[in-house]
Amino acid sequence: MLRISLFAGMAEAAGCRSVDVEWQGGTVGSLRAAVAKACPAAAPLIAVSAFAVGGRYSGDADPVALDAEVAIIPPVSGG
């Protein structure tokens, strides 16, 4: 089980500050799909959000270990 931290509008859309997903390891892209399946109400936002693995922004091809610290950061706007 991998716990994913959610922030800002992502937490609001999902209705929680974190989500647990079954995880056997893989890429950020496959984790993105797993989180979207676990939180269908937030799926559109998950598709355009940044993932941070181990405190660093990561692309969809980057690996995610079984015990990784993962956060999803939704797009922000402002000026």
C-alpha cells in the first residue's frame, strides 16, 4: 500500500488529504492511473497535476518505489 499526499484543490476534489493505493512499483504514469481509479472525482485534475516523488518533481516515465514518499500538486494560478 502506498499513501499519496494531496494538496490544495486536489484534496478538495478528492475529499481527503491523502489516498492509499495498492502498489507493486512502477512509473509515475502508472501511479497516476492508479490514483485516478481510486479517486474518480479527482481524475480530471490528477491528469494535469505534478507528481513529486521523494521531494522532487517527477515525470510520467520516472520510477516510483514501493516505499516512496509521493505528493500530487495540482496546477496553480495567480499573479
